[in-house]
Amino acid sequence: MRALPVALGAIMVIVGAIWTLQGLGYLEGSPMTDQTIWAILGPLLAGLGVGLVVVAVRRRG
């Protein structure tokens, strides 16, 4: 059951990276392109995802 938090954290990191790239204008073709809010929320989501993965992995041992 601990694989679920790791998988969720990994998805959060990927989505956060996509949001960041869209917010910064590197990924075009979306209403999110060049929007500052996504450039801010993306790294926050990715950071939470990393934290979730770290906590889940530490609890395994």
C-alpha cells in the first residue's frame, strides 16, 4: 500500500514540471502558456510531490 504515495508523488512532480514549463512559455498551445500563476503553482506542486515521495520511502525502512 506504500506504493500509492510514491506513485502519487511521482505524478505530482511530473504535473508540476509540466505546469512550470507551460507557465514559463516553454510548452505552447494551452491557455496556461505564459501565465505567471502556473509558473508559481508548478514548482509548489512538484515540491510537495518530492516531499511525499521522501516521506513514503523513509517509512518503508
